[in-house]
Amino acid sequence: MLNVALETRLNTFHLSLSFAAEVGRTTVLLGESGSGKTTVLRLLAGLLSPQSGHIALDQVVYFDGESRVAVPPQERPFGYVFQDYVLFPHLNVFENVAFGLRAQYVPRRILRQRVGEALERVHLVGLDQRRPAQLSGGQQQRVAIARALALQPKLLLLDEPLSALDVQTRREVRQELRSILADVNITTILVTHQYLEALVFGHQILVLDHGKVVQQGEQRDLLEYPRSSYVAELVGVNFFRGSIVRQESDMLYAIQLQNGAQAVEVVAALRERGPTEKTPEIGAEAYIIVDPRSITLYPTAPDSSARNVFRGEIVQILRLGVAPGSVDGQDGRVRVSILLNDATAPLTAEVTEASVARLGLREGQTISASFKATEASAYT
């Protein structure tokens, strides 16, 4: 088990987080650029020193602020694969993989054996005499992974391992890397800003924002219970946070999104609660998600039974592309973002190209949007 607690400041950036990772499983750090993902890897590797905290793997302590334990990077059994691989262009594949072993003065016979095993694990047998320039992007990535595996690490750190690849190669290499990680059975921390990669690799996913973990859990937790606008955007749903102001029925609650003169109120259906979960109290914080496809647009105030009707300005019209099999392109999907007020995130509806043409939608236009209370999912 990997146990981590880190606290450090880098100029104005403050990172504070703690987590545990199971042996042989992959923990994904997901977040935007600047959220602190790579900083966490560098702290784990010993390339940066936290101001306080604790790093222990399998009950061996590698850093402890209180007892002043700080094992140097070269003495930590951790493998680090950098974002741009950092291969030596003048060395062939064999020598690139053997570099760390030579630095440790590993005997020649053992060195050749471990390099051979690492190349076999990443399916590069027969390419050991090639230089990096003679390899594809995916092959270069596998060389970098083999170099880390040759050191027989107890912890593998992967910093955006697919980001240097083009879209087509990334798609091909993604499943191959997943297979390699499953085969080596090493505790792995993988950093990415791609939601799909987090789902593919992560047994556990930690969402970072400005140096803090804002959500942590398995894939289903992120899909069904996003707790930040960042995660909701990745999942593709509207996300709002507010306070419960009243209960309208057994399952329907009115939730106020913003206090003050510009208050917006949404009536939403509370998610089913477990037998031990209490009914939320008035004033409790609540989250709401709404599928963009559940929202209907009208040029004027609608005569609708929907509990949630809003009026606002269109701030963006984003065409997602023509649906497969479309004859005239009229069923292509379009996302329309509507600003309800200056204090609330825009409400995004997903409609067809035909609806955009019929309603004459354009940016800057004032329009009405509605959705049923049962289409808005609330949870606490």
C-alpha cells in the first residue's frame, strides 16, 4: 500500500493532499494544466521536497517531515516515465533501457537479462539496436517504460504517457499500455488531463484542482456524481451547486443556486437514498446535474408544464458534427450555451441542426430554456 500526505508551497501555488493507493493497481491523477498533477509526481520521486507530509510504500518510509526522513531520488525504488520520454538520441534502444542499470553498476550478465525482460514486456524484442529516431512515437514511449521497468521499481510514475502521440497513435497505444500495466502488476500513479484515459487506466481516480483533491473515487463516482464543474464538463452534463430551500414532495426539492438579487432556483429530483442515509435538511448543500439533451429551447416564454423555465442570452453555439448516416446534415448535434445571469454557469442545451435553423438561433439572442424537474438529478 502506498500512503501519501503532501503539503508544500511553490511561490503562490499551494498543494495539499493525501491519498492511499493499492498494490498492483493504477491511481490516476486527473486535472487541468496547473492543477498540481506533475508536482505530485515530482514530490513522490524526490525531485522536489515537500514542506511537510509523509510518503510510505509497503511500510517503508521515503519521506517524513516530522522525523526528517528524506530518501534521495536515486535510492527510491520508483520508476519515472516523463511526458516527453527523455530518450538519449545517440544511444540505441538497448543502451537507453540499460542506462539506469549502468548507473547502479549492475553486473553485465544481470543487466542484459533485465534489459531483455523489459523489452519483452513492452513488445520491443528485435529492436534493441535501433536509435530513437528510427522508432515510431508509440515505440519510443515503450522504450521509456522499459527503461523504468528494468529497474524493477515498486512504484511506477507516468506523467501524461500518451500526450506526445498523435490522435491515431494514442488510440492504438492506449490499450497496449493498459495491457502492459496489468501484466507488470506494479503500483502505478498516472497523470493525465484526458477524461477517457482516466476511465481506461484508473482503478481509482483523484481529480485535482489548484493543488487540492476535489473528488476521489472509482469511474462510476465521477460519471454519476460529479462534484466540480471540471468533472461535469468532462462527463458532458450541466452542473450546478446550491442550497436546499424547500421540499416540494417526497423526491422533489427546490435548490437555490445563488443568493442575492440574481438568485436562480431549480426544482430537481433527489437521487434515491440508501437505507441509512438521512433526508437532507433545509439549507444543506446540494449538487444538480442536467443532461443537455433534456433541455428544450423556445424563442419566447413557453406554455409548458416543466417546473424549470429560464430565460437568458445565447453566449455560444458549438456544432459537434454531423451524425453518422445523415443525408442532409439536419440531424447534426449542436450545443447552445445560455447565460442565465452573471453569477451562474451557463446552461447548455444539445439540439439538432434542424432546430437551430427552425428557431433561428444566433449568439447574442435572448431565448427561453426549460427542463422537467424529473430530468434534473440532485444529490448531497
